[in-house]
Amino acid sequence: MKNCTKLVLVFFLIPAVLFGQSKKGAKGGDKIEKLKAEAVAAVEANKEQAQQINDMLFSFAELGFQEEESFKYLTTLLEKEGFTVKKGVAGIPTAWIATWGSGKPLIAVGSDIDCIPKASQKPGVAYKDPIVEGAPGHGEGHNSGQALNIVAVLAVKKLMEREKIPGTLMLWPGVAEELVGTKAFYIRDGYFKDVDACIFTHVGNNLGVSWGDNGYNGLVSVRFNFEGQAAHAAGAPWRGRSALDAVELMNIGWNFRREHLELTQRSHYVISDGGDQPNVVPSKAAVWYYFRERTYPKIKKLFETGVKMAEGAALMTDTKFTYEILGSAWPVHTNRPIAAAMYDNIKKVGLPTWTDDDQLLARASQLELQAPKVEGLAVKLDSMGMPTSTAPVVMMGGQAMTPMGGGSDDIADISWSLPTIVLRYPSNIPGLPGHHWANAISMATPIAHKGIVAGAKAEAMTLLDMLLKPEIIKEAWAYYKDEQTKDIKYESLITSKEQPAIYLNKKIMTEFKPKLEKFYYDPSKYKTYLEQLGIKYPTVRDDQREAVKKEVEKAAAKVSSSSR
Ligand SMILES: [Zn+2]
């Protein structure tokens, strides 16, 4: 109800002059509604392009910093559509910024493009069935956001041209989001300094938006490099100083310390270099940590504790160490006025209509992965996400809980630098583990395609709001200045000396790219990627089909008994 009142008020505040009307502001509102309806129709008419972009990026399956094919494909497409594309921004070969239009406002629209190691999976198949065994895959659904943004922006661009609406649209990719490896560098290097507002899109299980502290952790990604002395591991082990020993002792120290850390922290590591072969005492070894916490000071403290562990390990083993910061992210905080505008549009769009096939794939996947609930795809819109100090958050994996920490996204560094929101759209299946092959199941199927189209409609409408109602951006900055950053000022976790770690994942992609190339999507021959792979939609085993039937019957019986 409150939102409706606000909406009516907003309509009366629109500068009538924008529409060549001198009398009734409400007519300006009517005009915006008419333009929004046109944008929605344009997105609907262009849904094949959305599907193609989505399926194409899915088939490239590129890990962070190695998104070469995605880079070529997206920048070529945007240049064809009349955008000016700056390539290799912030010293990152696969990063780009595409702009179109002129003057203010400058609105940035972004989404991630990288995928997950070892998550290769055939779309539309409700059990593990990789396209290429061991290869990377879109087990986070980052293949979908650019498709959404591009069709939304193209629909709005057409209207801006016809109606001579002033403003600049900027499209950009989150490169290496899984490594939180780039967005703090975009900010540090000034690529967002003139941007008035940013809409970011991320795949989810519902069409939604939040504002305030989103309940995420921020993090710093650090690799500790130890150096010792090589020696014959049997002939003269006393002459060696093992760098691997240092890594193991650092991890032991950390794992004991873990008990005495705050419950909101998350920390995890991989040994990225454990030596070469057993008969040579490892002279070099490295361990790569993510230190996550709820606030910037806590992240810094956790990191300092990590450095102490490394010092202790070096002392015990008579080795030396250095560390490198490979990425960073603040905890996400998003903008209230823009979220409110987006949520009004989300309510107008509503959720996609799912078919029985979509629901069967979703439920079979939920059963296969032992999801907390076998509930299929979302059929009821989420309420607007509230700041986590007052509302429980739904964590990945489906449990609702008070904010105890969790994942991170470096969109935070943008959200702390200018008014930003994150639009979530229903292209994935609820209740899956995340960063997992199963999260790729829906990502080149009608579920993903419909989720993108719904998201693109809400985004196109919100872009029109921001272009035609200057008070939204004014209010957004007031929220940013007077509330969000009143007591907390953004300081990056990276300094002027850090460089983006663009070499990461190179080895893995060199191994898998030739194998994946054979499966790149060819839209000139196949309508969809499912068709190209010859996958019957949905592909479920007989036992899965039976189990889903039982689950649905059980749920129906529960409803009828509770309504008695
Ligand atoms: Zn993500």
C-alpha cells in the first residue's frame, strides 16, 4: 500500500516540461507508463536474442580472467548495436565498458560472466552428466545476466532514440567475480567516477531486489607464498627446509584458531602449490585463503590474524614467506530509492509461467541434490528484501536464518561508491548447493530463458524511471550520502600497488578450451543449445520421475488435510 501511495506522488512530481505538457504532471506519468509498456513489448519481441546470448555464454564456459570468447562475442555484438566499446579496462584483457547515448544521467548496467571449475553439466538433465568431464561450467549461472541486460538496454535505447530522451547507458561485465578479482579495480581506476547509478543483475530463484545491508560477508583473497630449501628428500633431508611444511602448519594453526573466531566469519583455503614430487623437499609452496567477515574492520582483523599464522609457520620451519592480495570485496549494501522503483516494476512483471516440464526438471533436481524442500520453481513473488538487521535472510541452500555471514560479491565495491542495486531473476532452481554442477542444470533451458525475459522487463522499466524521473537519482544519492555512508566510508582492501591477477585460471582453460570448443553453440544451425546437444527437455530418470510424482502427491495430501 505504501508503495502505491509513493508511486502516485512520484507521478505528480514528474517535470511536465519533459513531455511538452504544461498542465498535468499525471499525463507525464501516463506517458512513462506507455513507454514502459512499449519497452516490455520490445523485450518480449526480442526474447530469442536473450536466449541466444544466454546459451552462447553457457557453451563458452570460461573461468574468471579467461573469458576471451565471451569478451569477443559480447563486444562485437554491442559494437554492431551502436555502442562505443572500451576494451581491456583496468589492465584486464577480458574487461570492457560499452557506452551509448549522451549526457546525464549516466546509468551503468552490469552482470558477471565467469564460471565455476569442474561444474560442466548438460543443461536440462536432472542428474550429473557433464558436457566435458572435469571442465569448467556455469554452475553459478553467470551466463545469463548479460543476456538480460542487453535486451533490456536495447529496448530502452530504441525509445531514447525515438523520444530524444537524454542520458547515457553503460554496459559492463563482472570479470572473474568468483575470484572477486575486478570490481574494486574498476573503482580504484576511476571507471565509475561519473556514473549516477548502477543496476547489477544476478541470477537467483525469484524476481527480487533488496536494499540496505544484504547480509553478505565481504572478503579478502590472499595467497601466502612460502620459500624454503630444496634437498634430496631421502639422501639429505636435514639440509632441506620444506615450504610445504610451512603451509601445513599455517593451516593447522588457522584451524585451531577457528574455534575462537566470531561466528560470522567464513574462511577457506586451497593449497595452490604443494611442491612437485615427493623425493624433492619442496622449496616453494603456496596456500590461497579467502577471509570473509561482515564488516570491513572485521575482514581486516581476520586477515591480520592470517598473517600471524603465516609468520608462526615460517618461524617453525625456518622458511620465508610473502603474500599477495588477489581480490577483495566489501559486504554488499544496496540503495533504497532505486530498489523501491525496481520493486514496483517487479510487481507489474510478476513471475514467469512455468510449464509442467520446467517444474519436473526443478523437482527432480531438488530430489537429486537433497534440497531442503522439494518445492519446484518459485510461484510466488518475493517481498522486497529488507536490511538484514531487521529481517532474516535466505541463505544459499534454502535455509532462512538471521545474518550469520555467507557469500560475497565484489559488486559491493561499486555499491559503496555510488547508488547501486542488485536485481535477482528466477533463472535457477531453488535449494541447490551453489558453486556446483547442479546449478548449471537450468541455465540453458526454458527456465533460464523465461527468468531472463522477466528480469529484462523489470530492468527496462526501471531504466525508464531513472531516465525520466530525475528525483529518483536525487533521492538515491541522498540515501547514499545521508544514510549508507553517514558513518562508514569506503576504503578498498586493495591498494595502489595491487594488480588484477589476470594469470589465474590460465592453465585450466588452456587444458579445457580445445575440448569445450567442439561444443560452442551455433545459433545459425540450432534454435537452442538444448537442440544442438540433442537433449530431450527435461531429461529425468524413471526413478526420479516416480519420486517427483510421490512428492507432489504428498504435498497435495498435506494441503487437503490442513484445509479440512
Ligand atoms: Zn555470482
